[in-house]
Amino acid sequence: MIQANGEQKFMPLYEALASEVRWRIMNLIAGREMNVKDIAANLELSPSIVTMHIHKLEQAGLIGSRRVRLKGGTHKMCFLTEKHIEINLPSASRTKKIREQTISVGHYTAFDVQPTCGLGTREKEIGIWDDPRYFLDPERVHAAILWFGKGYVEYKTPNYLLPEETADAIEISMEIASEAPGLSDHWPSDIQFTFNGVALGTWTSPADFGRAARGKYTPKWWHRNVNQYGLLKTIRIDATGTFIDEEWMSDVTVADIKLAEQFWTLRFAVDEKAVNIGGLTLYGAGFGNHDQDIVIRVFLSDGTSQ
């Protein structure tokens, strides 16, 4: 069955159907294969005219054909390929609006980190590795990668919701991984996520990736024996709970995360009491396998304006 809509690719289908002759051709071959000569004789039309109509039906995907040897000659045998067509007309329902805002990896507003730790821009390292003081270096706002063994980094972003707007869901996506001394394909780390002071849940990162290959966007000058790339993870908070890549994380809903706050606060942490204290690496645009910073998407309810 063909399921069609208003996309340009279905225009040949609608054109093919807009002909009485082509409907008569489909009626003839609905129950059996016929060659062009026999179709033309049944319709009392010339073979050249029938060939033109068959070509349009083939373009639309409604009929097929095959060439067979018959009575000393080669015949094009035509047959119907579809029995049903479903056409979806434009829906009157309103498309949900999505507002997207990004946060650069280096634009954290609070931190408390312990080694191993460090930062880097797309062009160079920032300060000295394993010295938390450099997390306050003025150049840290340009960081495109940061890592630490345990502790947290915290980001604030403005709440752009208008008084008449309501959010159905929030999504937070980032490229993230563990932080091992060097690289390790097995280095689990329990990473905690908090939004506006509400604990969303914990995800266990499996590794500090990069032994097999460099990150797709990781700069060429970057050291080969340390963090190369992470995993792109998406946390979604909606009316049913909190999920990471569609897997349940907690029962925290969008109504629980204090969206009325003037500024929204996002925290990434590795607690010293965690089962797996394997650190954390955040990759921004220009590092890792996904050329993006931290992204927050707000899904607005129907009926609210942007």
C-alpha cells in the first residue's frame, strides 16, 4: 500500500491518477498481465498513446512491467503493483513549538572539582592540568572540553518562558564520558544530573573513549593519549517522568523542576560517595564526535506563543 501526503515526491502519483485512460489501463491489468499491444486493442487506442500512459503509471509506482519472449518476439508485460493508496491530507492540529538554547562548555557559573582535571580550547590547553585553580582562569569561557575526577560543574541559563507560555517537556543533550588517567575502554562513572536543584537521576558512563580512534572533531593538536570523544546523551523531562535516551531515569516530571525560576541551573556531578567514581568529561563544539555544546530544548504547549 502506498501512503502518500503533500510531499513533492508524490506529485507524479496524483498526476497519474488524474486520467480516465490510466484508470482503464489499471482495470484491465488488475487481474492479469497484458502486453502493450493487447491493452491498446482493448482500449481502441494506438500503442504509442498507451505506452505514454503506462510510462506515467510506472513513474508513479502503480504498475510494473517485465519483458518476456513470446511467439518469436519480445513483449512488455504490464501488471498492477498496488491494491491500495492512502492519502494523508494536511492536519488541522498545531505543530508544537520548540525553543532551543545552548550553553558553551566553558560557561559554567560554579564548580568544585578534584584531579584529574583540566580544560582546553579548540586551539590550546588552559593553564596546568590537575590544578583546579585554572577553572577560574579568564580563558575558561572559551573552553571546548573540560574534565575532572570528582566534584561538579554548574551552569545557569536565562528562563525565556513568557508568562503565558507553558512547557510540556524539557530536553538536555550533551556529549559526555568518564575521566580516566589517560584512556580506558572500561572506566565506569556514576554521573548525576540536577536541574534547578532537583535531582533528575544518575547515568553510568561506561568509559573514557579514544583508544581506538581520535574524536571526529577533536583538534589535530590535541594529545592522542587523553580524552577523545564521548557519547551524545539526551535527558528528557516530561509529564511522565525523566528519561535518558528514552530509558527511565526517575519519576521527576516537568512540573517538579521549578520552571518558574528566573534562571535555570544545570549541574553535572560525580559524587565522592558514588559506587563508580570515574570522573566526567564534557565535550563542546569543536571536540569529540558531535559538534555541539550543551543544548536545552523547551517544548511549548499547544496554544502558547513563541
